Amino acid sequence: MNTSSDRDLVAACALILSGLAFGFYAIIQLRLGTFAQMGPGMFPFLVGLTVAMLGAALLVTTALKRRRAQTPVDAAALEAPDWRTLALVVFSIAVFALLIRRAGMVPAVFAMVLVASRSSDDLRPLKALALAAVLCVIGWVVFVLLLGLPIPLLAWSF
């Protein structure tokens, strides 16, 4: 049984569903605007659409590879998800969401990366700190400098 092919199928379906849900939410809840005057929902809609298209491309390529190999799908052979990893990654996103306004971008990114890094045995604490620092710099350049968003780097409003 080709487990990487099974994982690709599950990942493709997850990408398609999450991308469509994200795009659908943007259409329903946010104003899209036009390409000349983009509204707040245009970017999330396009990101969701892109994610769904990447999932569809992965689904097609996996199906073609499977067809060439003549490997049938065995639902019983799919591995159970690693619940600890899933919980830590979701918790890290929640930590970021709770800290970004109260503490600023730097503490929020560091907390998110440190919590998420506990889900992997490969990412050592020093590497996690370096990753967090790099992500802070990238976030500052993209969101504060280039996009001009008013995100404070440090804000201690507890």
C-alpha cells in the first residue's frame, strides 16, 4: 500500500475543502469590491480560491500517479491523525490570536512558534527561537512596512 499516495489524497481533499470554505466565508461576510478598488474580502477570497486550486492540482496528480501504479484506495489503511500535533498547532494559532492585540506582533509570533514547535521532535528550542525571530522580521517587513498596517511590535495593554 502506498501510504504517501493516501496522504496526498487526504491532503488534497482537505486543501480543497478548507480553501472553498475560506473563500465562501469571504464572499458572504466581507465586501469583495472590484479589482480596481479591492474590498476587505478580495484577498481572503483569492487566497481561498488559490488553496482550493492547489488542492485540486494535487488531487489530479495523485490520481494520475495512482492510476499509473494501479493502486486502489484502501480507506482502512489510512493512518489516524496525530491528535497531539493537531491540537498543538491549533492551540498555537489561538495563542497568536489572543496575543497579537494585547502584546504585539513580536510576543505573539514567539509564543505561536514556541507552542507549535512542541509538536515536532525535530525542531529544537534554539531553532524555534531563530525561526520566530525570522518570522517577526518578515511579518514586520510585509505587514508594517509594505502594507502599512498599524500592527504594534510590542504593546503591553493587559
